[in-house]
Amino acid sequence: MSSRAYVGLGANLGADLLATLTQAAQALAALPDTRLLALSSAWRSAPIDAGGPDFLNAVAALETGLPPLELLDALQAIEQAHGRERPYRNAPRTLDLDLLLYGGLVLDTPRLTLPHPRLAERAFVLRPLLEIAPDLVRLATSEAWQAQRIERSGSIPH
């Protein structure tokens, strides 16, 4: 049985952020028992609760047969392949892949919380998510995200 999952993609370290997001989208599409259904535009945004250069962000919609924790493991393996380090909370990153939604699953474990706990507060997640899944507008419960600086930065080849 498969589920629709939404994954946030972000990067703010490296010479070519668009290439990083493109490679990440290709890696998502290549996951076992997984199909890339949609990929948002790239969106540039300032870091929130952190320093460093602007992020380039996107959201991917997947149809996957991977259970949530296996999908999380696969996302973290893709991050590792792109040199992701976790020296401190909200550190700049070469690639960040966040499991935002997994079907209608609500989960709260030490490893994974679904829906993603800050999803409704972050323009860099909501703008690209609503671009590819406007029916999910019910998730935009906070108005704080509307004041965050974000701009569409073009499409991501995949």
C-alpha cells in the first residue's frame, strides 16, 4: 500500500544550490517503491532562527510504499551523501530534507513528528507546498509565515 508524502528540500551551503536541489529531487525519484509526483519551484528565503546565507527551498510530492521511518532513513542517507553535518540546531546546511506529511498520519515519536511540527509557521515550506498542493491550504493556520521574506527563484529540473 502506498501513501502520498510531502518532503521539504532546502540548502544554503555550496556553490550551486539549484544543482543540489535538482540532485536531491532525482534521488527522491530513485527511492525504492517511490514515485516523484510533483516538484515545486525553487524559493529563496532568509534563514529563520539562524544565521548564514539565504536558503533555496522546494517541496516534493511523493507516492511511496516506504513506511514513514524507512522514508526518514532514506532522506537522511540522501542528506549524508550531500555532506550534511549537524553541528548545532539550525546550522547552515548543504542539504536538508524534511518529511512534512505522510498521508493523513499523525505521529509523535522521538525520531519523527508528523505533520512536521513547524510546517504551519514557515513560508519556505508553505509557499512551495501550496504551489503543488493548493488543497492543503488548511495547514496554513498561522499568519506569521506571511510576513517572512520569500521569493520564487525559478524551476528545478528533474
